[in-house]
Amino acid sequence: MKTVISLTLAGLALASGAALAQQGVSKSEITLGSIQDLSGPIAGFGKQVRLGMMLRVDEINEQGGVNGRKLVLKVEDSAYDPKRAVLAAQKLVNQDKIFAMVAHIGTAQNLAAMPVQFDKNVINFFPVTAAREMYEPYHRLKYSFAATYYDQMRMAVPKLVKEKGAKKVCTMYQDDEFGLEVMRGGEVGLKSIGMEFAEKTSYKRGATDFSSQVAKMKAEGCDFVVLGTIIRETIGGIATARKLGFNPTFLGSSAAYTDLIHKLGGKAMDGFYATMTVQHPYLDEASQPIRFWANKYKTKFNDDPTVFSVYGYNAVDTFIRAAQKAGPNLTTDSFIKAMDTMVVPPDMFGSPEATYTPKKRLGSDVARLSQLQDAKWKVVSDYIKP
């Protein structure tokens, strides 16, 4: 009888221990997951985010890990398809048993994957998208770092319009939620200085001909254009304007802040402004710390780093800060408690200070301006305050 009771108690103790075990955390490892586009329309960006994450993971593991635990990074490909993102999330959450989803790229993809994660108490940490849904509505498992497209335009448009002395402001935007957010932010920003758009023109996602939209804005006499465009549309819109002898000030969002604009668009892109936070890490950057980091990345991966490499690197870096602060007994609850009092200082790339609280899930809502000068992005403003 004593033996039976002892075995029963031992079994209960084991069951209790298993129930209390934290998914993704063992004595020696913390398992992180990420979903990237590695084979779809923005595979270049997905690859760069992944490599940036890998660089920071390797650095911390070489230093002994986080409170004695090595980081293990599992990456799945969504091909930028929300349905595939769900399948990837199911694998990472249910099979790989990740502790957190870090730097998942894409708005629709994140929204599709979140229910899978939240059902298993898995945090969505620093998704690579500037959509408001990454921190609204409030959810304890959401943490975001990117100032929204709406806020970027709300603050940058009036600043640059006043600096340029612009009289007629127009907008060309993608006819979807992304483009509408850029347009709405610009609209509110203009209203704050007693102005409104003189012409609003849109295009369908995937469009390649922007001649009618550009002709409309030229006919209206616009001297400033807000672009709710990404890469190909930014290049196509500006190139069309140059051909038609239409040369207003062009301002885009962080969605167009990429080296691909000048690599693919050439000299015609010079003068284009974009909102941004992190500085592009050129291999010959004047800043010694950025130059050192960029060359370390290049040596390791035989690839030039980009702002997306920095997004991945910084996401893992902030995760490390919070996990270290949470202490040796790392759980979802202890991580959240650590994050909810976090102050992330500015880094070598010029990211703004970020703060989190139990009810504040966006680290910072400010952005600054960069301009293409001689085929390179150059920071041309401080952070714009609301």
C-alpha cells in the first residue's frame, strides 16, 4: 500500500512539473521562432531579417547565452502568404514549441498567425510591419517597435511641407489598407497646418503604369507629393514624373526606405525623402560602430546588410535584454513583467528610446527623415515630435 501511495504521489509530482514547465525554455536553451518570406515577393527582405537575427543569436551564444541558456532560432517560410503563415505558426508553436515569435514579417501574415500563438500563450515580439494592429487592440502578448505609417505621415508631412514652402500637396497611394494609412496620416498632418490634399489619386496593388496618376497631379500643379507606395511603385511613380518634367518634392513612408529604391531606380531617385528610424548600414558608413557592424555582417554572410538586417538584429537584441532582466526563472509571465518596465536606450543605428508599460505595447511612435543623395540614404532630420 505504501508503495502504491508513493508511486501515485511521484506520478502526481511529475505531472505537476510537466504542467508547470515553460514551453520553449529548457535548462540549457531558449527556443525562438520567426516567420519570414524566403521565397515570395519580398524574399530579399525576409532573408535580411533572418540574417540579422542570426548575427545577434550567434553573438549572445558566443558570450554564454542568456542567464546560461543558449538561444535556438527556428525560421519558417511563409512566401508572404497568410495561409502559409498559419501553417508555419502551427509548426513553430505546436511542434518546435517556441517560447516567442520574433520579427515575423508582414501585416496580413502576423494577423493570420497571432491566434495560433495566443492560444498557446506565445508572445508576438517586434513584428516587422508598421501596422497599428501589431499593438492595437491591446493584448498582453503583443509587443511592437515600429512607428505606424499613419503616425509617420501625420508628423513628417507638415514638417517637410513647411520647410519646402509647398503650396499644393497631392498624394498617390496604393488602394489598400497600407496606402490608406499613409494617405490618412498625411491628411491629418496637413489639417494641423490648415491645408488639405489638392489631388488624391490611387492605384491597384500590382500596377506598373502610373502615367495617368502622375498626369493628374502635374495638371493640378502639385509641388509636393505624399507617396503611399512600396518599392516598384515608388520607382515607377517618380521615374514617370521625371520623364514628364514633373519634379515636386516626393515623400514616402518607411515602406519605401530601402536600398532597393536607389539600386533599382538609379539617379532619378535622388531627392526622394522617406520616414525612417534606423540608419542604413553602409559598409563605408562614416560612423565607426555602424561600419564595424556592417563589415562583420558582410564577412559572416557574404552579403551587404540593409535596414531589414538591423530590424532583425535589434528585435533579438531587445528580446535578450528583457529575458536577461526576467532572470533565470524565465516564463511568459516573468518576461512580460520585465518588458512592462523596459526602457530600451537609443542604439548605434539611431533608433529612438523605446519604453513599455503594462498598457503600452508600442515602444516609440516617432520617426525622422532620410533623403536619397547621390544614390545613398542620408539622415536629414531629428526625430519629429507629435
